[in-house]
Amino acid sequence: MAETATRRRGDTRERIQDVALERFTTSGYDQTSLREIAEDLGVTKAALYYHFRTKEEILDSLLEQVSTELDAIVEWMKSGPSTRERRIEMLHRLAEVTRGTPGGVMKCVQQNEAAFQNLSTAAAMVHDLKRKLGEAALPGDATVEQRLRMRAVLFANKPDSDLGGAASERASAAEAIVEDLVP
Amino acid sequence: MAETATRRRGDTRERIQDVALERFTTSGYDQTSLREIAEDLGVTKAALYYHFRTKEEILDSLLEQVSTELDAIVEWMKSGPSTRERRIEMLHRLAEVTRGTPGGVMKCVQQNEAAFQNLSTAAAMVHDLKRKLGEAALPGDATVEQRLRMRAVLFANKPDSDLGGAASERASAAEAIVEDLVP
DNA sequence: GTCTATACGAGGATAGAC
DNA sequence: GTCTATCCTCGTATAGAC
């Protein structure tokens, strides 16, 4: 730790991630160019390619942790019977991950729900969450209405800050809807 | 009407729209390049720019009618009191437009719900539907839970064919959820 | 090990000849 | 009404300086 503070050598990878997360969240993934990120850091585009193989890999590196946690929820759901109690528990765990994720990564995911559909790795996995959770939560012979209910509740369980109100208020509203909607 | 059938002169604009709608729906708006469309028609990219000023304008021309109809629903909702009956009626009208739209335009919209968020004109207006409908449907002093319910039902009201089951089955499932969820 | 210079082919868009 | 030629930006790739 001899070279501290202002100079900042060797942490380029982290600095790329910081800038990328901020831009991806505020301007959107598609609308953010590698040139922007590079210029913001005072390096060239090519420098980014030393640290990451593609633009998508930058995204993936940001989403790695949350992706793992969501995958764990899917696996947990699959590992037991599909009862109503466990479906509700599953949704609680999902809400927890969303709340607990640090650094606004989950906000970035929501902001880009659009763009991530077309990607192929971790980003796609995160976006695909709802479909996977829905499948894991319902038995194969579930009715159309049950499936539709599950889908609706997975969307409803997104009490974004643009709804207004305190975070706790939004959380309890989401919970009431879960109770109403889960098959 | 002297020059009919195979030759097809002067209807290039319509032919562009036909090809574009098909590609936008199956491959996605972002993933469809103007070069593809042009090659499919046996013309060059630049030729498209005689008929449309931008790629987005091609999209907008396809969405014009549906955009108008959705706008009418918003206006109707705003024009009267916000009772539960009228909220449910609003959702029925929305479902009708979705079903009644010809030529798979609405399917294109759903397929691209992703990409349309970032656009600025008719496409954005169509995508923005849910937010606008939600605002029109609820009084200004609505609670957080009411807002969240409205949002959930607008998403739930999308009984896409990938749910399985007959169209009528999906429709009645959607209606049951509406009854359950509308504040 | 970290970066710059440079280039490629794709994208959307434009000017102007025919 | 359609073309060629051109421009800029994009993500990506590689060669080579330090």
C-alpha cells in the first residue's frame, strides 16, 4: 500500500466498473459507448480491452454476484415441493436480494430490463429471472390462471422508488399484493 | 391502375412497411438493420431514406393507428371520474385494442417492449402506455398500494400466447386477475 | 503487465448524380 | 424515385511501445 490516493495505479479494472455501472444505470447499456467510458477515465477504448474481452463482459462482471444469488433462489425452489408457503417464501427471498444488493446494481438491472433480453450471459440470466422463477414455482400441470398469477406477482413485486412513499410502505404494499395474488 | 401485379411500382413505401413489420417482430427492432430490409426489397439503404427520414420513422408509421387508439383510452379515462367500474372498463378497452389490432402490429409491440423504451416518438408513446393508463386511472391522492396494484394489473393483463392454453382461457384468466387486483 | 495507435466491418445517415 | 459515394460512430481486434 505504498502508492495510495490520487495517483491510483492498478485499480483501472475497478474504475472501469465504477464508471460503467453509473453510465449503464443512468444512460442505459445500449446508449453507453465504450468511447464514453474510456474518455471518462482518460484512457483509450483499446485499454478497456485489456481488462475485459467485450462490452458485455463489463456488464457481466457487475452482475456476477446478484446473478449467483438469484440462481440460488431458483435452485432452492426446485429443491423442494411447490407449496404456497414456499412460493411466498421464494418471493420474500427475491425481495431481500433486491433490497440487499449494494451499489445500485439492482437499479441498473431494472433500468435496463429492456436491453438485457438480447444478451447471452449473466445479464440474460438476470433478466430471465422471472421466467425461471415462475417455472420453478409452479408444477408442470399448473393452470393458465396460476401461471398468469405467478407472472403478475413477479412483476408486481417491483416496488420501485418512482412509486413514491417510504421504502417500508412500498414493501408492505408489495407483500399485500403477494398474498392476494400468489396461487 | 394500369400497372398491376408482379411489377409493383410506386408501392415501395408499403413494401418497406411489410418487410419491416415482419423483421421487427421476428428478429427484433434493434437487431434489424436497414441493409437487411433494403436487400430484401432489392434496393439500397439510401433508397429507404427517400421514403422515411429515419429507421424510427418506419417503426412509427407501423404504430400510428394503435398509438391513436391507446391515446383515446387514456383520454376517455381522464374525461370521467375514477371509479372502480371505469377502471375495469378501461382495462377491457385495452384488451380489446390488443386483440383487435390487425396485421400483428401488437405482437410486434410486445416482442419489442424491450427496445421501445429508449425511443422518442410513437414507439415510446405505445410503450409508455402503462404508466399513462395508471396515472389516468388513479386519483392524485391514491395510496402506494393502489398504485402498485394498478401497475401489476396492467402487466398482468398481457396473456401472451407463450402461456399456453386457448385464447379464451387466457382471456378469462386475465379477467379473474383484474377483478382480484384492481383497487 | 499496461497501455496507445491503428484498422476493420458493421451500423445509421446524408449529399448529390442520374 | 433510386442510385453511388461518403461520413461518423459503434464494437472489436491486433501490433507493438513502455
